Amino acid sequence: MNLALFDLDHTLLPIDSDHEWGEFLTRIGAVEPVAFNARNNAFYEQYKAGTLDSVEYLEFALGTLAQFSRQQIDDWHLAYMREVIEPVILPAARNLVKKHQDAGDLVAIVTATNRFVTAPIARALDVEHLIAAEPEFSEDGSVTGKLLGVPTSGAGKITHTNAWLAARGLSLNDFTRSYFYSDSQNDIPLLSIVTDPIATNPNALLTAHAQAHGWPIIKLFND
């Protein structure tokens, strides 16, 4: 059996689902636009540059969710999926995931974005397994604003992937081949330990690293 891991934003999606969720909240008037957009955009630029403090960002993102009831954010997320996400799930991404599923591979999305935002997206992509930043939920299902455990970014993707596999009695060494598809230099730690790292719609920094190390480069879309 082989393992196929996928980053989400700019890898399977031609957008950043986390940043776009913030943009969506601004458009519908759920948040104060000027201050919120300034912080949301600043964090996004830090992410692209590889300088993001993931804990600080997740506290901002989850703290925003904690201001509202679970029913309210669920209702907003349904509209977000319909208006923002579903139109940008492209056949090339679906086909790549399905190729691995049809081959009998164990398939998972490994994303730095939190589970509230990404779980419906994983379902829309027909991917059962999701490794994502874990929000704390209260007894009634509301988001508390706190992060559980370490972020699923950088080397944290290795930590969470290993824990996910261990819960199934597995490790990376149990797979003949292990694939990881990603667009970003932020994912070089996990890309470096699989048998088949694949730079997917890579940014300039990952393109340079992939070329230097002889990694394959593929484009699912032009973003």
C-alpha cells in the first residue's frame, strides 16, 4: 500500500481557503472590515514569505470564530462553500486525488488551516482523512478560540502526520511509496521525508528547491 498526502491551499485549491474565509467574513459584514482586513492580509503576506507565527495567526482566526454561535458560523460556512470553494474545485485536482484512491492508496489532506474551515472542503473533494489545526470546542460545539496541540504547519505537519499514522498502527516506513503534494517552501520538512515529494503549483522558493533536489514539478492550474 502507498500513502498519498496533499496540502490544500494553492495545491488542490487555486486559492488560500483560510485567507478567503476572512475575506468572506468581511464581505458579509460579520467583522469590522478595516482592522480585520489589515491583520488578515498581513498574516497572509507573512505566510507567503515563510515568516508566519502560526500560533499567533491561529489565535486570531479561531478568536474570530469564537465571537459567534456555532449555528451562525455553520450557516456562513455553507454559503462560503457554495460561493467561494465549490466554483474553484477543478477537475485536475479531483482527478489527481481519485488516481491515488483508485490505486488503493491511503489518502489524506494535511493542511495548516483549521479543521472548521477545511473539513467541509475535504468532504467536497471526497477525501476521508484530514490532518488540520485543531480548534478547541465547547460542550455545545462552539469554537472557544483556543488551539489544541501544536500547529499543523512546517515541521508540525510531520508531528501530526506521524501521530495520525501511529493511531492506525502505521508509520511512514510501512509504505512502499509515500507521496506529498505541496506548493510552498513552508512544507519542505514533510516533503523531505517522503519517498515522492512533488512540487505542485509551486511558488518561486519551492520551485528553486525542487529544481535543486530533482523533485518533480506539476501544475494543476494557473493561479
